Amino acid sequence: MALLLAVIFTVTGVAMVRNNADERLALVEQRGRLLVSMQADSLIAPVWNVYGPQIDAVLAACQRDPAVEQLRNEQVADVQLATRQAMAAIEDIGRTIADISTVNTTIASAVEEQQAATREIARNVDEAAGTVLDDARQLSATAPELNREVQGFLARVDVT
């Protein structure tokens, strides 16, 4: 979301800079035409016929226009603001990525612990199955002898 806002502000700032650049270009062209006109007039008239207002106009055309300076300062401020917002959005994205990485590490650790527990359970089940199997073999081996003894006991007890 922050990245989207930063992109929107950046695009808006670029559009404003472009519009302001067009305005500045128009001002520069206007001054250029004024200077060319004054230069042409001064070439036609001898230097001693140049009037004070013409000199003032030339000097004014050569000075910086406060409106242009203000536009430039506003443009610089807009670009700086858009840059700060984009940097903040990038920092937010970096923090989100770090958080996701931490969660992934935690999940991987939990999965590893679960796998270890599953291996331990499987080993215990295998060991128990082996013990039961050994007991069953021993019982199976002693079953015929136990059967003979029970038959012998029953034969002694059944004296009818």
C-alpha cells in the first residue's frame, strides 16, 4: 500500500515538474524574444539614443524572476517529498521482508523439530515391535513344551 502511494506521489510530482518545466520554458522564450527585440532595436538606433527604460528592460530580463525561482523551489520540494515517501515505502517493504524471513525461519525450525519427534516416535515403535516380536518368538518356542505340561497336568487331574 505504501509503495503504491509512493508511486502515485512520484508520478504526480513528475507531472507537476513537467507542467512547471513547460511554464518555465514559456517564460524563457518570452524573455528571449524581448532580448532579441531590444538587441535589434539597439542595432538600429545609435548607442547614444538608447533610453533608460530600454536599459532597465534589458537588465530586468537578465535578472532572475522570483516567480520562476518559486516554481523551481516548489518543484524541488515536491521531488524531495516524493523521494522521502518512496524511501519510506521501500523501508516498510524491507521490514515486511525481514518479518517474513523471521516467520519462515520459525516455521522451518518447527518443521525440523516435528521431523525429529516423528523419527523418535518411529524408532520407539520399531523398537517396541521388535520386543513384541521377540516375546512372540519365545512364546512360540515354549508353547509346545507348555502344551505338554498342561496335557500332563490335565491327565493327572482327570482321574474319573
